Amino acid sequence: MRTIVMTGGTSGFGELTAREFLATADTRLLLGARGSAPAGAEAVPLDLTSLASVRSFASALSDRLGSDEIDALILNAGVNPPDVEGRTSDGFETAFAVNHLAHYLLARLLLPRLAANALVVLTTSGTHDPAEGAMVPPPRHANAELLAHPERDPEHDAKPRTAAGRAYSSSKLCNILTVRALAIQPEAAAKNLTVLAYDPGPTPGTGLLRNAPTIGRIMWQTFGSLLRRLIRRFNSREAAGGNLAAIALGKVHPPAGHYYAAVRHDELTWLEPSELARDDEARDAMWSDSASMVGLQP
Ligand SMILES: NC(=O)c1ccc[n+]([C@@H]2O[C@H](COP(=O)([O-])OP(=O)(O)OC[C@H]3O[C@@H](n4cnc5c(N)ncnc54)[C@H](OP(=O)(O)O)[C@@H]3O)[C@@H](O)[C@H]2O)c1
């Protein structure tokens, strides 16, 4: 029996990934969810805007697992707030807290429950890389303290949507730095874990732009296939969800030395992340600063 634990499997392309897991023989799916989950999945309550909820989830999950171990941990949930004014119950900017910090804590809490040779995947975004030329402004730095409290950043963006876009892309940079840092932790090495970042590429038809201005939101959510005909680099939800499932189910493996999977024109590719994402000092600082924020030892 293969055991998969996932966040972000209740809507968007992640729901398609979850359904593929559920259609796979001998596979048990435990979904961290704040609402309902696809039939057949074992839903365990999780609200990523609260570190207390992350801790309760990890503990409830541990009880559910009993003596079973986790074969694949898929951390796919994400949000794209309209501005950087929102703060989680722990006082951190929402995109940073949900997309990065909550998943960082979850990965660390569940590390002891991972099986030997298990897989961990964090969903990132090509927006983290200035070279991608995305419509979202790229990160300016990877300073966790300033990302958690954007008002303290002397160079913070004045326009709410620019600030929000940069907070989102920066949180996705944090995901890649976390992947790189987790992979070199002694416990991860001892278990021979594979730790990957996954970029679905721009994929309309999901709820990610629910906070966007009306026309953009409706186009994104409802007219995904029309958008894909107009903008060739947009991916289908099926490709975004299917490639994630293929990685998680071990149907594809990263080429040696690669840890950044990115869907381009519906096809899975293996890329180099941005220069800042490859920076070792930024990686180590992100790991230890995040540890302080969640009250763990680095
Ligand atoms: N679509 C794209 O173009 C694109 C591109 C690059 C990266 N991504 C990334 O891909 C991932 C999935 O995005 P999507 O486009 O499929 O968006 P989506 O349709 O909005 O799905 C987001 C998922 O995250 C869950 N989630 C959000 N906030 C949560 C919270 N506080 N606690 C627990 N779960 C929460 C949602 O649960 P509910 O069902 O309860 O809302 C949902 O399952 C995200 O990490 C996103 O950043 C997307």
C-alpha cells in the first residue's frame, strides 16, 4: 500500500492530481483540507493560515497513520492575495505564511513519518524567476523577516497589486529554497529522500486568481480553454495535474542533479531555478529564519 499525504488537493489542478491518486490501486490518500475533499480521500482538517492548525493536522495525521509511513508528501496548496495587508493568526503576511511557512513547518513535522526513499514535492511557480518574464513582478530578495512583514521592507512596493504579486513570487522562491535546504538535512539524507519543486506553469481554469479584478478572474476561472487558444504558453489543468501525479506516483523520475520540474506547453521539463533560488546563503538563511518563526531549532 502506498500512502500519499497532500495539501491543495481539493480544487484547481491539484484536485485532478488527487483524483488520479484515488484511481490508482493500493494507494491511500490523506488530504489536508479546510473544506470537503474528493470522495475516497481521507480528509484531515487543515487551515494553512494558522500554524496551530498545521500542528494539529500533523498530530491528527500521525494518529491516522498508526504504524504506516508516508511514501509521498505533496505540498501543493497556495494562495494569491490581492494585497499584502492580510496577516495570518500568527501575524505573518498571508502569501508568505500559507505558501511557504505553513508548508515549511508541515514538512519538518512530518519528516520523521516519511518512509525511506520517500518523495517530497513543493509546488512553486515560474514567477519566482525574473528570467521567465512573467506578468507577476519577480522577487527582489529572499529575506524571510521582510517577506513576513512587508511594511518593514524599506523598498516595499507602493501599489497594492504590485506588492501582492511580488509577495506571491517571493513565497514561491521560498518554496525552492526550502526544497534545497530540506534535501541536505541529515535526516533527509539518511532516508534517501527525493525532494522536488514543481511548477505547473501558467494554468488557467483554477481558483488561484479568485482575488484578481473581475474580468481577469472570470476569464481565468471560466474561460480557461479559450485563454489557452489565445495564449499558447498556458497549460491545461489536465497537464498540470497529471504531471504532478506522474511524479508523485513514481512514473517519472528527475534526471540526475535536477530538482526543479516545470510544465511548459503541457510537457514536463526539468529546469534550473533562478539565480537567487540557487544561492546557498539564501537557502540556509531561509531555513534558519523560518525555523525561528515557527519555534523550531534550525
Ligand atoms: N494555476 C497556475 O497558473 C499556477 C502557476 C504556478 C503555480 N501554481 C501553484 O499551484 C498550486 C495550486 O494552485 P491552483 O492554481 O490549482 O489554485 P486553486 O484552484 O486556488 O487551488 C488552491 C488549493 O490550495 C488550497 N488552499 C488554499 N488556502 C488554503 C488554506 N488556508 N488551508 C488549506 N488549503 C488551502 C485550496 O483549498 P480550497 O479548495 O479549500 O480552496 C486548493 O485546494 C498553488 O500552490 C499555486 O501557487 C499555480
